Amino acid sequence: MGGVMSLEYIRTAYGVPANVGQRVRYKGCDEGVIVGSHNSHIKVKMDKNSMAFSYHPTWEMEYLEAKCEK
């Protein structure tokens, strides 16, 4: 997995809040969490998968707001 520098680059270059632990939704239905980066892609472990895969940071990717826990 890529390091913090790659996520810094992704945040700056694509204007997205890409951080480890950030929840995302891909293609409007698959949700998961960012676990790292690889080159200029984010690595996401989707809830339905046991492994993380690389995704383009803006192609059909939605960054979800954190849910408040009570």
C-alpha cells in the first residue's frame, strides 16, 4: 500500500478528502473504506469484499460524511 505522501498528492491533485478511514461509495451503491493508496489511486476495502482494490479517486467515487455516534 502507498504511504501518506500518495494520499497527500491525491487530496491536492483531485481536491478530494482522501484519508485512511474515509468512507466512500462507488458507482452509487458499493460502500467501503479507504485503507491506503497506490500511485495516484485510492485503495478501498469495500464492505462486501475481503480484499482492498485500487480505484480512481474521482471516477464514480463519492466521499461520504462521517456519521455521528451517540
